Amino acid sequence: MKKPTRVVLLQAYSSKNSGDALLVDLSVALLKRAFGDATEVAIVAADPASFAGYPNVYPAPVLAQSGLARVGGALGGLFAGGLYSRMRELSQRLASADVVVGVGGGYLRARNLSEALKLEAGHLLQMRAACRSGKPVVYLPQSIGPAIPALPLRNHLTRMLGRFSAVFVRDDRSAAFLARNANTRRASDLAVLDIERRSAQIAALARDADQQVRHVAFVLRKAPSWNALQRQRYQASTRKLIRELAGRCRISFAVQSTGRGNDDLAYYRSIGIQRELVSLKELLATDRPDVVVSVRLHGALESILSGVPAYHLSYERKGFGAYGDLGLNDWVSNAADFDPAGVIATILAPGAIREFWANTSRACERIRADRDEIIAALRATRGG
């Protein structure tokens, strides 16, 4: 009887961010689709306790620590090249694996020194261990680059990635950053790939979807590291959007992330929304909106996976890549500079809901090809 494939899944974060939890779930599901239901997956996570639903979850070197210990670990990795004692357990785990996989949805970039330290602590230590293991490595779709030109970081990052069996990227800028690496392949975000599995339901929605928008749910977050003008514009525009939609339909708010520096609930409180809030997952199950407006990409995609159209106010290139892959370019805007009236006109336009699902349905064939290519790359590591 053939032994089950043993996989080490690197770069998991925390399930307190439901987008990251979704990406781990989708990564594991894709691995089992590639290698069979008996596949054994060991997950290396920054917040291992949050993944209590999985049997084999282990702390990531440095990231699973907190405060000064994490900073010290990152500096040690950059300037001492090692942390060998802390890496020993990970190296042993990799040695027993058949395949090493990087979870989908990550960000490998360093636009400044602070991000370089985070990249070191969050990714590079694990990537070096994967390289040293000698095992085949596949990175599922994520965003990669830029990296600080003044440091040897860019060349180091691209060289390591070039040694892997395959590296999938989810946007065109990442593909351009790694254009010299022959193993780089463009594919859709994992949550976009999972939408294709619902192609029959999506085709039905394109025919039969209710066109009335009576309830709009918001998934908001604190503005990222923008300049003061962008943050001010973002807050003013979201307030205006909420106010004007509230005059036309019922509105509600949902939380997508509550941990490790991504506390959406605290942001809601800071802008005066004091009502009791539930997770997006719970809202979709118990008080289903007709449309979701989400600043978090995976809040938008989780909504679409649940059969609810979502307008995405994107703060990263990943959002434009995902919505472009879905044929939904009219349903995404730059969160730092969007027109509230334009968002309202899009989601309330006659026939908008049916057209949303029609575009998504047309994209499913291309998305299916992306998924099949990733599965083929995974199976190729096992000679299949």
C-alpha cells in the first residue's frame, strides 16, 4: 500500500485573521486534491494555538515569539545568518517531508528596513530551511517584491525562489519582479481558485439572482501605511459611503480579523461604531446581506464563495489581480482614492447583480486551468 504524502506547509499566520485561516484551509484542501485524502500536512504557523482544528501545527521560528524576542530573532537572521538552535526542529520536520509548500496568499517584499526585518522573520528563515532540506518546494499563489535595491536582499530572495520546483504568483507585478526565474508562474489567488468549484451554482446565480439590494454589509479595517492625506480621504469616503447607503437600504458591519496587529473591532470602535459585531462568516450564515463592501480582499472573496456579490475597496495589488482574474474590474477601486457615488452606482445599477455573476461564470474556465496547473506542479514533485 502506497504511503501517504507528507507535506510541510510553511508561512501560515493566524486563524484569528479569518482571511489567513481561509488560505490555510484552501492550501490544505488543494494538497489533498493533489495527493489524496490521506495526505499528512504539518503546518508551521506564527500563531499555532489558533489552528486548534488541525492535528499537526508547530510554531514558526521567531514569528511565534513576541516583542523583543521576535525583533532579536529577525536581526540574528539578517546579520548572523542562522538561529540554528531555533531552526533545528523545523529542519528535522522538513527532513521527514516528501514535499515542502508555502501557503498561498503571502507577501514577500521589503520596501524599507522595517519590512526587511519582517521579511526576514516571517519568510526568509523558513525559505532557507526549505532550500537546505533538499526537498522539492512549491510556493502557492502569493505576491512577491519589491525588495530594497540598496541591500543584497533582492538578489538573495530571487535566487532562493529560483531554486524551488515552482513559484506561483497572483498578480502581474510579482510576475515581472521574478521574470528572470523560469519556475515562476502566474495563477489566481487560492480563494479565486476555490470559486471555480462553485461554477454550477454561479451559473445559476447568473440566471436567477435576486436583483434587489436591501441589505449591504461592510468589512472595514484600519487604513494601511499610507500618507496622512490618503488616510484622511479613506476615512471621509467610507463614512460618506456608509451614510448614503444607509439612506437607501439596511447596513451592517462585520469583523474579518481580531488578532496580531489586525484588530478590525478596535478600528470600528475608533470610528464610533459601538454596536455588537460578529465575524463575516457568522453574518453570512445568519443575516445574509445582498452585497458586501469589503476593504479586506479575503473578506470579499469569502463573500463571493458564499454566493454574495462583493465590492472590493483594495489597498494592495492583490485585490486588483484577483478581481481582474474574476472579470470583475468594475467592482474594485483603490481604497485610498475611491468615489462613494461610483460604488453606489455600481452595486445598485439595474441588472448589476446578475451581471456580476455572469462575469464570474465566464472567468471560471480560465480559473480552472490555473488550478489544474498548480495541481500538476505539486504532483510533479512526486513523479506524478
